[in-house]
Amino acid sequence: MIGYRFVGALYDAFSQLDGLLVSVLSRFWPAVPHSCPPLLNRSILERIGFFEKLPSIPFHVAPHQVPASDRADKQWLLSPSTCYHTFSLLSGNGQQQWPLRRFTAISNCHRFEPEGGNPLRMASFSMREFVFVGERELVERESEAAFMYAVAFLRGAGFSIDLEVASDIFYGEGSAATRKVQKAMGVKLEAVTMGPAGVRGSVASRNFHRDLFTSTFGIGNDDQSCRMHSACVAFGIERLLLSLLAATEDFDPVRLIDLLRRSAELIEAPEGSII
């Protein structure tokens, strides 16, 4: 599956679903928005060990030139994730430190997906991310709270959302032992629901990056004793839309958005203090 072209009511539902997620989370976690180009320089992914650690085959492109027939241009790639743009944006910020900052963006992401026949596995898809950067305690607490609030918002519309601890591919290295440790530490939490054709899949996740990205991209003080941390809350918008539609009466996108709007109006404020 390459991706989807939504038209009419489906396109409206796609846009409004993303808008509702931003609106609901921005009540208590307002974030600085930024745009994302479709391309990333290979050096950005090399800095985090992407090509050694992550189970993904990158899509290379050759802008402004026709590559030689015997080699492909390896400098530019179609972006595999939204948050890489955020960390590239913050790279080398002059040793600035802050308690907590939040950023949000949506981008078209590209990944090699070998699972044929699964309507949730797309080579090209939209990912909305909320990125938290700051002191470890605040980053972990607030990203967790934001993720759980988003889950409560979806459940409030009548949808069944399960939570599952998973291994975080940012620390993947392909080791079964490493992945067990990651699960024990809870670095990745996924929101899982039933999708089209009875296929269960993850539609959102919360990821603790620890100081991997902040140290790699020179974000904050380089003193390891006070290194800032980061986390992200991510939503696959097509996955989420298709899964929610599968559980909506008559697969009606207008009814789906009405249910979500009602949930957005009725959801209560989260417990505890919010920075």
C-alpha cells in the first residue's frame, strides 16, 4: 500500500481529525507549530545511527539533477518521521536550557512497508507529532499526560483504544534482550485499536527518547549532568481515521467527526499540574 487519496467528506474528516487533535491537546499543552519539507539530508539520519539501528529502507531522491545510471544520489531522502525535522530545527541552539518546550508539526512520512494487504501499512502517510524538550521529569510527565489525554478524548467518542508497551525503535539495534529492557522501562507506549478488515494496529504512540536527540543535535547544555531530554506523542492520521471509521455506524465520516467534536466539548481537564 502506497497511501490514500481522500476526497470530499473523507478529506474533510481527515483535516478535521488532525485539527481536533491539535485543538484538544493545545488546551493544556500549547505547542509552537512549524512546517516540514518533504526531504531530509542524509547526514541528519546518520547522526542518530538511523541506518544501523532502524528496521527501515530509506527512499533516496535526487533533487535538481538526473542521477547517473550507475549510482543513485545518496544525499537526500524522503523523510521517514516528523520529529527529525523538529530536532534538526533546534540543532545547535547555543547551549540554551529551558524547563520545558513543546513543538508540533505534521508531515508526509515515507517508509518501506513489506506487509502486503494490510490497509494500515502505508509507504506514504501523514504523521502529526507533539515534541517535548526540556528537563527529564517534566518531559516524561507532560508527554505521558498529553498522550493519555488524547486517548481519553478518543475513548470519550465511544471508541475502544487499548494501551500496549512496545520497544522503541530509536534504541533498536535488533537485539531481543535490548527490546525486553526497553519494554520494562516503558520507553514506548502505543494506542492500539481494531482497524479495517479486522486488523489491529497502532494508531498513536508516546516515545521517551531520553537524551539521544538532544545530545546528538547539540540541543541544550552539553554537560551530561544536566542534559535535556525529549519525548514525542505521535499520531498516524490515516491509520487513525480509517480505524475510527471502521468502528463508526455506516462508516460515516460526518458522524465520526460529530462524535469527536462532542467528546472534545465534554472531556474534563487532566488531573495534576500542567506546565
